[in-house]
Amino acid sequence: MELTWDEQCRAFTDAALWFERISGLAREQWEKPGLGEWDIRALVGHTSRALLTVETYLEQPATSIEVTSSAEYFRAARTADAAAVAARGHEAGRALGSDPAASVAELTARVIPLLESRDGTELITTIVGGMQLCDYLPTRTFELTVHTTDLCVALGVIAEVPDSAAAQALAIVSDLAISGGLAGPLLLAATGRASYPAGFSVL
């Protein structure tokens, strides 16, 4: 599913505002379990990096395209050091300060307007190489959507994913499943014909 640049920006914005709203529900629960080794503060910190990297990478122009799609980004990112990713989550959580929800709100208000003057063709330098912004932004929508869903689980609230963000995230799941030879198991499980195999993931 190919979205226009305006549709991509809408999906990202909806995901970011949903993340902001759910983060505001944490209140005094920041030290409770979040996801894996992360507490809720670290989970929110990690998720906030989906906003921060947009801001950072827009200041790092690339001279060539090395990664040509959102799905390719995630395939390239599979080699990332899991321990380093976990540590960055803890660090990002601490960086949110004494009022993490307010910090997330400030970050959202700062990053979303950065897209207004862009058209998606900008070349940026990401952790896996040069990309067009229109190929990178959906990866951030995916991260915001998936991890805000994780946050809902941790907080015990229903994950009412915005339609635009859900469509963008599921499109990436579909692309990864097809390219990874996992379309069969995904279709069988999603249509109630079988359970997901143990440890199943398209990432």
C-alpha cells in the first residue's frame, strides 16, 4: 500500500499524538514493568526516540540512497546490538526527567511541525544509511504504533490504535512477511486457521 506524503504525515502525526495521550496515563507508574527489561519509563523513553530521530536525521543530510524502503530499513536494522538498544531505552527514559509525560508532549509539539515544510524527497542519514524521508517516516510511525500498543498493555488500557497509524504499521508488517517468506503463517493465524508459531515475528 503506497501512501501519499500527506497521508504519511497524517499517520505519523496520529501515532505521535496517540503516544502522547497514552503516556499521560502513566502518572505514578513509571517504575512498573513495561516491556521485557524495560520499566514503563524506559519503554516511553525508547518510543520517544521515534520522534527524536526524525528531528536528528533531518539535520543530517545524505548524499545518496542506500536503503530504498521502510521494510528494507527493518531488515537492515536486524543486526543491531540488542543490549545497546535496551541501554538506549533506559537512557532515553532517564532523559525524560521528572515529568516524562510533559517531556513527551513537548517533543511531539516540536517534531510534528518539522514535517510541514518537507515533501518527503529529502535525503537523510539514518543509522542504516541514506534514505528518503518518505521511506524513513513510516518506520517511525510503525515504532510509535507498536510501542504505544505495548504501553497500553503495560498500563492495562485498551489499545485503540488510530486507523491511519494502524494501516501504515500493518502495511510494513505485510511487506516484511512477504519478503521474509512468512506470509503463509501470518495469513493462517490472522484468519483464525492456526496459531502463530512460537516466537513468530516478522522483524
